[in-house]
Amino acid sequence: MVQSFSATLYVNPATGNDSNPGSQAAPFKTITAALRQAKSGTGIQLAPGTYNTASGEVFPLVVPTGVGILGDEASKGNGIVVNGGGKYLSPTFAGQNVTFKLDSKAQLRGITVINGESRGTGAWVESTDPIITNCTFTNCKREGIFTTGSAKAIVTDCVFVQNAANGISIVRESKGEFRRNVCQNTGFGIAVGDSAAPLLVENKAFENRSGVVISRAARPVLRNNTIERNTESGLVALETAFPDLGSSQEPGGNLMRDNGEVDLQNATNPPVTFISVGNQLNPAKVQGPIDLQANVVPPSVTPPVTPPVTPPVTPPVTPPTNNPPTNNPPTNNPPTNNPPTNNPIVDPPLVEPPVTPPVTPPVTPPTGLSDIQGHWAQAFIQALVSRGFLSGFPDGTFKPEAQLTRAQYAAVLAKTFDLPAKRNATKFSDVPANFWAAEAIAKADRMGFIAGFPDGTFRPGLNLTRVQAIVALINGLGLTGGQITALGVYNDRAQIPSYGVNAVTTATIRRMVVNYPDVKQLNPNRDITRAEVSALLYQALVSINRAEAISSQYIVNPDATTIQFTDLKNHWSENFVLTMALQDYMRGFADGTFKPDVSITRAQLAAVIAKAFNPSPKRNAVNFSDVPSDYWAKPAIDQAYRGGFLNAAADGTFKPNQNVTRLQLIQALVSGLGLSGGNLAVLNNLSDRAAIPAEVQTIVATAIQQRLVVSYPDTKKLNPNQDATRGELAAMVLQALAKAGRAVAVNSPYIMA
């Protein structure tokens, strides 16, 4: 990413003064003072020298949103040293000692970071998305960078050397990108734990205790990394971790060699077979159930291919031992030195790795297409036209909003892809041999992209829908994978036809879907346009590493839909809660929990109702005496009351802090949604029907018939007077949304019927 700041403050620990204005001629003395003045868009330029408590720094240094700490990127911070740490109370990891804490969009560029304090971490990233590039992290008592929560850091071209525990730690639900970093002479070069799923590309981990250690339920993606000459192991996966080491469409390209005991070890429990495609490794140094596909044996390396990194000599610091301290976070626990002995070693014939077409950056074509200038899809269209996959019309236009027929789509697919045939071509009754697209249709059919109809026709002139285009592309490329929860990013996911759910899920996970003008609106059944096909095809090329990514705000980002809570695993309400959270109708707590069994109050119920249903007013507002104007939930209470979901208490107050019973929750949903017509006979199945007041039995019957009521563990028992929990709130509101076609239905044995 290009560095860009609208203002610059200057800091010099030798000649500066914190009473100065921070100009180049009159710099501050400390980063601390500069941070007090910095606003979003400000770069803080550091002069060479050492920044520590002796020079006046107060740690941790919190870098606000949009602020950058700048040193010398060319030398990776040589001579610009920030040395120290301070106490930081983490919402997800309790007390820590941190040098830098980075807020969203903060930047750290070209500096050296040292933290010799106990549990010392160089840069702490918690549920934010900063950029860290061309920095050196050395002699930290624990690790150079620690990312946690829902962090999405971009860390590139950094050096991590002689840190006591790890070079980089990536835990909780962290994602982000880590590219071209060097991790040397530490405990674990890169440690990935919990449910983290980062992208690790072109990193080098060598001369550590272990190169990369993956634990808990982590799902990192590794591409083109070099992991060599680590004293114990190269890459180790523990517990239920599952690394992505390549696929037939996207080979891993990782080099693992000359590590002490093992290059690649699957020590998961229970063991799950990994797939390794297109990596360089020696099957003799692979342990555990790993399906090796298209891998080659790399040559041994002597001397090192990567020169050792010398840490800065100012100030002098005694290097710690390479053994991780015993007080590391849970995910830093080292693997056992005795891997499971019964795991089979898969040793297939060695073949040359598949050749991946080179990545070529988008090329700007001649500007002869008169109707795409300033168009949202201009960059995608230009990129495909420049490659010869698409073309304009004789009048110099592209007609980006024109719809595309099945024949035209087949022609584009045939020109864009040249894949082995999966089947024989079909002779379609309505595609004569002299039809202009006959050859292209046959080729697209053979490659598995597109097929005909049961009556033997192809219907070449039929317009193509958006979901059909996605399904065809996913089928032809043979792409799979992705959790259906990723579809939570679409407001209209209920409109996705059943045959397209898996394909749309896969396309979403791979960032192939581009939605304009509303990124959350898929419009699956609308006819696709030439502009939309251009964007979809280009993103498919990016996904299979045949094109370089184009920046666009309309590319669907599935990362925003991936939400997990630490206390939901195997809980009966898990699927309901996650679906609600994916749509941002409910949220968890700062400690990473959801607390599904905690009771809800009337104010909390109003907040969820207002967000999920956004009800229109059916009656005038009431100024409740116990809901002050500055009360956190007042707008939601007003909306829920005016929308008919909630009523005043008998004394005219609202009682916002009063717990809500299950019966009251059911009444609120039925009343607010205007449902009626319940058959009292459905109540005969309830063992506690007598506990339901006669005046509301019709309401309960209506809710049961509409499949709104969820009852765990016994669907024959309503428990009407029991306090409703957060899990039950999520379940019943989701059922109401699904009934209205505004959410994906969840299958559960606890739905009353």
C-alpha cells in the first residue's frame, strides 16, 4: 500500500523539545508528545537515535487510527530504535507488556523495535487492521508482533530476529496478510493458534526452534514460504489445526527442507489428513497423515540461502535464550518432541510440480472504449480487454450494461481458459455446426463450465443470470470449499437458488464476487451484464493466481462475515447465534464470548428488535419516565414500542432493566409482526400447557405454527415463565426473520412444530 499522509510531525530524541511545534526545524523530543498532537492522516517522522524511557517516552505507545510512525524503510529501521514497553490490559489476553499498540489503519514503517521487559511484545494488534512494513523486531522477551481478536494486520518485509518466544504470534480470530517477512533465531518463527486464519506468503523462517507452529483450530493459508534449517521442525500442526498447503488450482509453492527432526508434521488429534499440493519437501521428513500431491524433493542448502540478520547494536541488549518463556499465551506452547508413532507416511511417486501461469499485472489498454471511462468496472474491463479475453464493438464502445447470453458467456470462457477436457462435448439440438459460437460452446462444455438443458438444447440466446454465471465458473475451475455462513454477507441470500448455494459460497470465500452498487446485494437471479461478467472473470483469474488483484470497493469481502465466540462450540444455539452475528443483529463481548445462557432485559430485547426488523411506527411514541433521554437504548425502545413489538408496563413505565420471559419474547414477536390465526390444537403436545395463560394461548399457538418458537432441550415443554436467554433470543428472532424471507433458515431439532 502506498504511504500517504496529509501532515507530518517530526521527532528527534537528541535535538528535539516537547514544547516545540513538531516541525522539521523544531522537532519534538518524544514520540509520546507527537502522538498527543497527531490526528488521522498524520505521519510522525523519527530521526535516527534511541527512543526509550530515558529519552522521555511513556509506554505503551498507542498509535491512533490513520497515524503512521515513520523511520527508514530502506534500512528496515537501522539506527532508529524504539526500546521499551509498558503495561497494557488486553480484552482478550489480560495484562501484557507492549511497546506499540496499533489502532485501525495505523502504520509502522522502517523502525527497529525492542522490548526487553517481561512478557515483552513489540507491536500489539487487537481487532484492528494496521500496516507494519520494513521494520525490525529484535530482542523482544516474547514476540515481535502479536495479533489477536479479529485483527486483520498487513505485515510485510519485516525482520524478526532473536526474539525469545516467537517472531510473530497470530491468535483468536485474527486474519490478515503476512508477506515476505524473515523470522530467524527465535523460539517459533510464526505461531498461529485458536481460530486464526491468516494468509502467509513468501515468508522465510530459518534457524529457529521451529519454523511455523499451528495449533488449536487455526486455518492459515501458506503460499511460497521458505521454512528451512530450523533445529527441531519446519511446519508442525497440532490439535485440530488445518493448514491450507495448496490445491490443484493453486499450488502451495512452499519450500521445506533441512529442518532438524521433521520438515512437515501433522500431529493433529484426532488426526485429519492434510493435502499438500505443489510444495518442495522430502517425504522422508514428513510425519503424520498427509496426502502429498505434485510435490518435489528440494536440494539441501549449505551454506544458508538467506544471510543472517544482525540486530542493532544501539542500545546494547543481551540476547535472550531461544527457549520460550513459561508464561507464554496458550497458543505458543511448543509441540511435543515425540510425534505420534502410528501416523502413516504417504509417499507417492514424485512428479514435477504443476506450472502456474505467471501473474501479470493489469495492463491499461488503448482508451478507445468510449463508454467505460469512470465506470465502476473500468479497471476489470480494461484488464480483460488488454489480455484479449474481451473486446469492444466496432463503434468503439463496450456496452458495459448490456446483458450477456449463454452463447456469449461460453465464448468468453473458451477464450479465457484453456483447461483439459472433463467430458465429451454434447451435441445440442439448437446449436448447428455453422453457429457462430458452436466451437466455443463445445469447448466450454468439454471443460465443464457450462451444460445444456434436459431436453437436449443449449438455448444460446437465453440471457444468463448472475448465479448461473457464478455456478458455471466454479464448476469449470473445479473450485470447492467454504462455510455456508459466508453467505451472511448478502442481504438477499435467501434468493440464492439451492443449486447455487455451494458455488456462491466458494466464490464468496475466494473473493470472486463483485456487487455494484451495494456490495451486500447479490441479486442472484438478475440477468448479468457485460461489466459484471468482466469483474467476475477477472476475480476468478486472481483467485487462481493468474492475475494481480485490482482494488475495488465492490469486491465482496467474506472476512467481515467470519465470526466466532469462545463459548459457543457445541452449544444448541450456535448456528442461530452465528447467523445473527453475521448480519450484525447481535454481538458478543470484549472477552470473545457470547454468553448464550445469560438472561436478557427489555432494553436489550428492544435493541435487537430495532436492529433486526427496523419496524415502521404503528403508534405514537411515549416518554417513559424510567427511560431518560440519554439512556443507551432509548432510540431502540422508542422504535420497538412504536412498531408494536413492546408495550408499556402496567404502571406506565417501560422497566428497561427487567428480565424478559420466554412468553414475553414470543408475544413481542407475534405482536410486532402482526401474526395471527393460531390453532389451539397445537398446544396439546405441550406438557406445560396449563402454565400458559388462556388469554395468550392463541398467540403461542400462532408462534408455534409459524415455527418461531425454539425450546431446548425439550420441544414438548414451553417453559413460558422462564427468563429468556441470549441464545433463545437469537434463535427466535432468526426464525422470525427467516419466516419473512430476510435470513437463511437454520435447521435445528429444537424448533417447535
